[in-house]
Amino acid sequence: MSLRQAAVRTPPLRAPDPPEPDPSKPEPPEGGPASGGGGRRSSLGSAFPQGAAEWRASTRRHALFLIALLGATALRWTTLRAYPSGLWFTGDSYFYIGHALNPRPSPTRTTGYSMLLWLLRPAHSLYLIVFVQHVLGLAVAVMLYALLRRARLPGWAAVLAALPVLYDGYQIELEHLVMSETLFTFFLVAGVAMLLWRPLGPDRARPSWKQAVAAGALLSAATLVRSAGAPLIPLLPLVLLLWRGGWRSAVAFGTAAAVPLLSYAFWFQQVNGTFALTTSDGIFLWGRTANWASCTKIPLPPDEQGLCLPRRVQAQRIPPGRLDWIGTIPPRQRWRFVAAPDANRTLRDFAFRAILAQPRAYASDVLRGVGYTFENRRRPYPNDTTEMLYHFRDRPQIFPGGRGWSGHGGTALGDILTYTRGGAPSRVNLPEAKRMIAYQDRVHLPGPALGVLFAVGAVAVLRRGRTALLALGTATTLLVFPIASADFDYRYVLPVLPFLCLAAGLVLAPGNGNGPGGAGAVHQWIRASRWWGIPGSRRRGTGPASGP
């Protein structure tokens, strides 16, 4: 090839291509130094409208619940105006106030609720106590709604499930009592929400060990508020074991729950000489069995002879919740203090012997108490005076002149005046009080509706499995355990309500996207069985026989 030909074929020179950007180095923002430093203002200006748009979209998505929450808040605000000093439950409320003045473990009840009152004591305000309890009641409804939306329920269905917690008149009244139930329910729902948050999510993962630790701490706190939460401590780890690899979460839950309970038991031992949470379970179990226990049918050691009620007293069928406090019953005749450790052990042993010797009588008594939950009318149980304490009132309460619980002498009224620094212990503003009285009479969930919720929750267990089982199992335990160990009481029913609503709401939640679950899987198996052949084919028996 000649030099001239080579020169003709040589391509002309051109500028090299720009280098490709390095992905490891961030790109300069728009409008950077070359544009006069306006990049940051432009970026922030575009971020704020986007956040506002997301906030508006979230508000629209939850608008129905926000409206319901606003209405429930208005009802509670009316209650606060009607009864600015709260409402009192005879005996129990005085106990909690007294132990807030002098914190210590009591043989008769766990004192976790008194710790809340002790924390609020610097304000010297009964109004603040019931205000906080109403906030906790609304928080329970928010957690219930959040769990159901997490399970992909439509907004209207999640709001419908939360309505009983938001609007039940007896629920609002219980939040206004100086009593432990609202704090107890809040801790329970928060703990169960921790366990169910991941399983109800899109990946249906088992609860993590961190969530199990938080749930264990919350459930133990609930038990220290009310000992009725104690059976959930061993039962919930059993449910956690149903998940693959759930043993880690179960161990984490058990460890986190044990630490506060053991600490309280050590404190109890230092004060009362016995390693326990309380020493009053014996007298309550005795009362549960006293109306049918027959000393001729129970093999009793000598120290338990004479603890049976006379037949003429048994014939009166005095409710255990009232019988336990009568001064002429055999335990109170024998022991000066029935919650003393020795008395407690003897009474508990007597009750266990009675249950083993007469199991049908015990089961019948418990089932009768459970049945009261689902009646369409409210009984004056254990007596009309106690049941009336669950109703809004039209006049201030009268306080007894008996001893106080602070351990410093004085009366219950003296303890209250010490806590409030002389503030009025009971006030009623009639215009608002009349409204709440009328509201409670008309707006509450009747007993048969609770039965329907239990039935729907059972269907949800078939459809949703472990998540619904955890909710329904919690509700069942909270309902049956107080009745089986002490007696039926209407205030024991209301902590059950959020878990019933959760279990019933889960029946409307969609499956996990991997085919039908629960009852749907059973239906699919039946269709694929030899009676139906392959799904989509003709039914067996319409063609030639293929063998037995």
C-alpha cells in the first residue's frame, strides 16, 4: 500500500468521549455552584410539598377513623366536665390511693396501679388521673385500628371493629373510675400488638425477639397492675412456639416477663415474709367453692376441718364476691387476717381438694358465671350496690369513715384529701352528667353481641390461624380466669373487649397471598380429594368407574 493510500484511509481525528460517571460518587445537586448556590433551596422547596401531599393522602385514607376518634374524644371530654374529680369504686379505689401515698406490696392486690397514682401525685389532681386514663382508653382503640389495617382490612371494617372500644358507655365510665382496669387493658393490648405486628404484616413473619422482649415486659407490667394477667405469661409463649423458629421469641418473652415479676416477688418477700405477688388467692378460691363444697365428700386433713359453710348458708347462694367479705364465714372466724401466708395456704389447699372431689359442681359454677357475660340484661351482681358503681351518677359520692390504706392511720377520705391537698374528692356537674347517664343507658354493647363476637372470632381462628388464635385465646383467658379463681364481675368483662374485636375483625382480613388458609385450605383439599377429582374436572360418578 502506498503512502498516499494510507493517508486517505486514516480516519479524521475527533474529541474523546466524556468519561462515564462513577456511581460511587454522588452527583452534584441541580443548581449547584455553577448556578449561584440555589440547589439547596430548590431541593427543600420540592420536599415540603411532597411531605404535605403524603400527609393529606394519609389523612384521607384514615378519615373515617379520625372522625370516629374525634366523636369518642368529645364524649370523654363531656365526662371530664361532668365529673372533674373522677368516680370512686368503694374499697378498691381507696386501697389504690392509700398505697400511692405509701408505696409497698400488699397481701391482697398487686399495686402496679398505685405506682401510676404515685407518679401523678405531684400534681395533686384527680382530674389528671382520669384524663390520663381516657387517653389510654383512646390509645387502645388506636392500636386496635392500626393492627386491623396492618392486616389489610378495609378502613370501614377496621373502624367498625374499633367502635365498641370507642363508644361503649360502660367502657367510658370504667375509664373514669379511679381503678386499675384501664391501665391493665392498655398494657395488655400494647403487649399483644407487639407480638402481632409482624405476623399481620405483608411478609407474615414471626415476632422478632426484640418485639417478644417488649411484649414480655408489657404483659408483666399488666400482671403487676392486676394479677388476672398472670395466666397469659405461660400461655403466650406456647402460642409463639407455633411459629417456625418461635422458640427464640418464646424464650425472650419469658425472660423479659420474669424479671419484673421476680423483682416484685422479692420486694414482697422483704415486706411480707413470703415470696409471692399476693397472698389472697386462697380466700378468693375458697369463696369460689364455698357454696357447694361438702365436707362429707372431700378428704380433708384435720387443719381444714370446719371450713365448709353450713348447709343453710349454702342454700342462700351468696355470690363469692360478696361472701368473701362477710365477717361470720368460717375463714374469718378462724383467722384474724385471711391473707396471712398460713391462712392463704390452708384455704387454697381446701379449695383444690374441693375442686378435685366435686369437679362437676365447680365446672357448673364457672359456666354459670361465664353465662352472665352474654345475658341481655345486667344483673345486680354480686349485689345491687356494687353494680351501681358501674353507672354514671347524678350526685356526689359519700365517703366512709373507716380506716385508710396509707398505713399512717386516718380514714379513706383522709387519704384522698392528703393526695389532693384538700381538693374536692367528688363533684358532679348536672347538665353534662345527665347527658352521660342518658348516653350510657342507650349506647353499650349487649351481652348477646359479645357472644356473636366470640363466635366470629372462632371462625377467624379457622381462617387466619395463629394470629386470630392469639387474640381470641387472650380474650378467653381474661374472661374465664377471674371467674374460675374468684367470681364474675362486670368490670372483668371490659378488658376482654379489644381482643374480641381484634379476633372478630381478622375474619375479614385477606389471606397471605399464597393460596387459601384455614377453612379455605380445607375446602381446596376437599375439592382435590378423590370425591371430586382434579379441580375443574367432572365430578366422580358422572363418567366410567375407575376403581374403588
